[in-house]
Amino acid sequence: MFSLWADYRMEKLGIQGLTLGAGGRYVGETNLLDSDRDVPDYFLVDAMARYDFGVIDERLEGTSLTLNARNLFDKEFYTCAGASGCGYGEPTTITATLTKRWGDRASIGARCSGRSPRCRCLGHRPALPWRARRPGLSPSICSPLNCC
């Protein structure tokens, strides 16, 4: 099996808050044990679109809507768990997820100016939190879950 995924924030094109992504999954031909039949290989394409509502109104910070499409082109394929456990693979599936995060991802830990206690104990530096890349937010947020 091989998979590749990429996403792109559309800000450089002047579209604030929108992220688009696409990827592919390849599964090679599989030989069924105790059988002279093979399951053919297949390649599936997936896609994603996410919108961050925080760009519209500061009060909506942390609210996003994500649409995911799996097997975008509705490729017919077979999956097998064994010689007798074969069936059709998942058809095109589209899901929508509305997410609300309160605070930032590093809010579980403490705000500090250096290393968090766990990072210091493990000898790691705290990773830069995802929000610290945004203008006006301090890069000094760290937590035990935020170590690299």
C-alpha cells in the first residue's frame, strides 16, 4: 500500500480561511491464501475542503467546517480479509464535520517563556503551536503535549 496527501491554504490566492487537499491511495495486487485467485490492485483518489470561520469573525475562532470525499471517482474495487471474506470496497463517501475548539491546542498545558517541565525533563524543545504562526499570537505557549 502507498498513499500520498497534500493540502494547500488558499491565502496566497486571496481566499482567506480555505484549505483544499487531495491525495491518492494505491493498494497492490494481493494473492489470496489457499486460493488460486488474486485480488486486483486499485488506486483511489480522496479530496478535502476546509473553511476556518475565524476569518469572518473573531468570535468564531476555532470553528471550521471540513468536507471529505473518499474514493472521489467511485472506483469499484474489492477488499479481502481472507479467501472467504471478500467484498466490494467502499463507494464514494462524502462526510462533513463541523469543529469548534475552545482556546488553542496548547491550552492543556501552561503558558511559559521557555520549556515546559516535561520537555525539560525529556530534553526536548517545545514545538511551536499551530496558532503561534498567526500574527499577534505569542510563540511562547507550551505544554507537555506540545514537545517535539
